[in-house]
Amino acid sequence: MITADFRLDDDFVPLDDASRFAEDALFESDLALISEHHSTPNGSHSYLLAHDVSATWGVPGEPQLVAIKIARNLGKRTFTFESARHAQAAFAQNWLAERGCPPDKLIPSDDFLTPADDLTSQAEERVRESGERYQVLDTYTWDSEPCETWTLVRDSRAAERPVRVFLEEADLDAGTYTVREGAFADEHAARGWLDERPGPLPEPPERQAAAERRARAARSRSAGTPLSPKTGAQDSAAKPSPDKQRPTRGRTL
């Protein structure tokens, strides 16, 4: 594995105690680098996403991904150091983006698991670009097969069922993973589903509404636009027949 490199030479010193403690809490040799970005031209800022391999032997269920931001004062040879643990890569990327990292600079390479489908890519993109939309309530990581990770959040933009679960399931043989978003009325209902798994993950209502709009639009396109009952034969003579008329486009998300 490629280990993380904080790029802090011996003559760099932490600017404050918080930075000193944050750096001391992490060992570069334990961090398998997933992606990194260093600002140009002088590398004053570094953003890293890494997997803490030592977490496997730590507290069961604890998040294993670490997002790191390092800001250097090149003239004074000081630095600030921030880090946060996350269960899923998209939430770590969101944390880094909120601290100045371009979101497209921290996509993992093909050496790691890749999204299995478009729904996974769409769910991760929503999280990466969500700003402060999601308040993380809890996470859990299970790294033995079948590998599963979830993040429980409150969605500040949701009009209905605002408590959401982002469920990630990995297929190590295929080298892929899926992410699905489920919606619940409250935290109790979400935890109940996670404990019991009584059925499929409940789809967010806004996704259901979008699917219904797409279905209506598809039916409209396939059926064409019927003649107006108010115009009758006169209208029929002035317009092409329904089977030749350009289909009506429905509104989709």
C-alpha cells in the first residue's frame, strides 16, 4: 500500500496545540492513501483521504476513513492540522471540500473499489456536493464479509422523512460497491430498520416523485398528444395526425 505523507519537514512546527494533538493522533504508516491533493505552485495546502488500517483492531464499528487538511505558512515554517473520521468516502470528500479542496481532486483511483452503478455515483455526488445539508448522527463499519457501512444523517432540506440512511455494501470479488439512500420519519424508525432489516430500504419520497414524473413523461411520449375536444374536425385538418405529431415532453428532475 501507499502510505500517507504529511509533507512536514523537520523544521515545520505546529502553530497551536490543537494542530499538535491532531498530528500526534495519526501515524502515517497506518494510513493507506486513497487520494490526495496539494495546492500549486508551492504546496501550502494539502488534502488527504486515507484508510486507517489500524482501525480494524480498534473499537468494532468505528469509522475507518480519515480526512486530513494541512495548511502551511512557508515563511514562518508553521502549520495547522485538522482531521476527521468518516465511515464513507463521499462524506470525507464533503468535509475536505468544505475546507477548500476542489471536489474533483479527491476521487479514488481504480486501485480501490469502484461504484457498481449510476445510482451509487449519483448518491455519492449528492453527498460530496451537499455542503452542510447532512448532519451526521451515527455511523457503523463492518469490514468482514459481507462488508457493509452505513451513515445515519438528518437531511435539512427534506420536506418529508428527513432522517436518512446511506447504506454501502461492498462486493470484494467484483471489486465494486453500491450506495443506496433510505428515508425515515425519525431516528427511532431508522435504527429499527437497521437492527431488524424488515424489508427493502425505504426510498426517499422525492426520488419516488421523480420516478413517477419520468414514467408519466414516457407514457406521454409513447402515446402522442390527442386532439383537443374543443376544436374537433377543424383542428384535425390543421394539425398532423396523432401518430405523426411530435411527442409532448414531460417535466423531469
